[in-house]
Amino acid sequence: MGVTQGDGGFRCGDQQSVAIKWFGGGKKPPEPREHSIDDLIVLEQYEEAGERLRARLKDHPDDLHSHLKLAEVYTQLQQFARAVDEYGFVAEEYAQDGFYDKGIALLSKAMKLAPFDSSLAGRIEKFQRDKDMEHVRTLALEGLQKARGVEAGTSMLELRRLWSFLTSSSLVQHLPGEQLKRLFSSMEMVHLDAGAELAREGSQEAFLMLIVTGTVEATMADGGRGLLVRSFTTGDLLGEGAFLERGAWPASYRVTEPLVALKLSRAGLEQALMGNPDPRGFLETLREQHNDRDVATSVRRLRGGS
């Protein structure tokens, strides 16, 4: 439109511009912001939050944070079995990385949702045992590093491998970590090839041998040939009769598969007992397998003795 009422008047176009400026006309309204997953949870839109989390986990299945968020969502939806599964998954991942306390805390949370699921209590006990064993492992490796002899420079990687063979042995199961460290520190690591003789029947050579890997056979003389009495392998202790009871070896012991073992001498035993807070318990654990006694009983029976 044209100018109104002379030079001082307003143009119609100017009036429209002012009106637009005052009332915000001509601008696009702001785009609605998409809610984050956390926003959805705060807004109690749990179904949508669950869908978003499942989609994220499809592409990133190892995203532990999202698994935990999903467990929370399932809890709010009262889908407790699903929530327990999510907590259990994350707990196992934590435990595999050595974070046992975090895993136990999550399983404890899951137990509140499924109080009659006995498997959860069992898993918590396992995590606690694994945590305790991790502490024992640390101390045992310190002891193995100090094992005397030419193998004292064995790499830590190799020591961890050797330790893995011993974890199921009764000696490791029954000796506390500090005692294992004390014992291993006083022992000598030895490597023997197949065919090597450990001890001869009737010998009173005093040493204790803990087999790490390999096989040893105990044989008795029978008409000029050796008769197999028993074989021994990982975790077995040999020699307690001659070493701790001052007796004799009840049979001949020979390596049949390449042997890695830890050998304890009398000097080593004295070192392990020096300042030991529980010497009686320590010695009883060294005796408890009774392998030599069992071999002696078998030899007597095979020879027709009582």
C-alpha cells in the first residue's frame, strides 16, 4: 500500500513489520526436543524407555550401563524375572573383571526381586569364594616368585600358568594365602624329564615334592620287574613319610611325563616354620594327603603282608 497522511505517516508495510516483530510472527516454532532415556524414566514412560534400551543393546550388547538401566525399567514394570536376568548378566561381567564386590551387590539386589531363587545365593557364594581365591592367588604368586633355584627367574606369565594348575589341589584349598606364600617362598622349582628317578624304595632321602604338572609313578619290585602301585599328578604331595615322619620311601618313584614341581628341603621347612603363626596347622596340611602311607599300604597288600 502507499504512504498515508503525508511525509510523517507510517507506511502500511512498516506497521506490519512492527507487528510481526512484537508478536513473533514469521518465526518457526522450536522443534520439540526428543526425550532422552533418562528423561523417559523420570517421566515414568517405562515402556518407551525399555524399547529404546533394547534397541541400543541390540547394537551394543556389552553396554553394561544400559543393561543396568534396563533392569531398573523392568523393575518399575514389575517384570522381575527380566530384571533379575539383567542384573545377573552385569554381575557376571563384573566378576570376570575381578570386581567381585560389585557383582555381589547386584546379585543381592536381584535377590530382593526373586527371594525364592536359590541359584542367586549360590552365585553370591561362588563370587565370594572367587574373591577369596584371588587374594590367595596374589600371595601365592609372590611366594612362587621367590622360589629358590635356577628357575627363580621364571616370568610372571609362566608363574600364573603354573598357579592355574594348582588351584584345585587340596593343599591350596586348605592353606591360607599367607601360609601358601610362606611355603612357596621356601621351596625350589624343579624341572625333570621323563625317566628321571625321584626316589628309590627304602631310601630315606628327606624332601617333599609338590607336583605342578607332569606324572610320577610309584612302582615296587616284583620278580625283577617293576609293578605299578599308583600314579600321581598335579596337586599331589610326595615324600611326607620320609620327610615328616623320618621313615623310608615305600616304593620307587619315577617321572613318566615331563615334570614341573616344587621341592621342599629340611632347610626350606625350617625357614617356613620360623615365625609361623600356626606351625601345627601348617604341618598337618602337609601331611593330610597321606600319599606315601597309601602307597605303603598297597605295597604290603601286593606282597601278601597285613
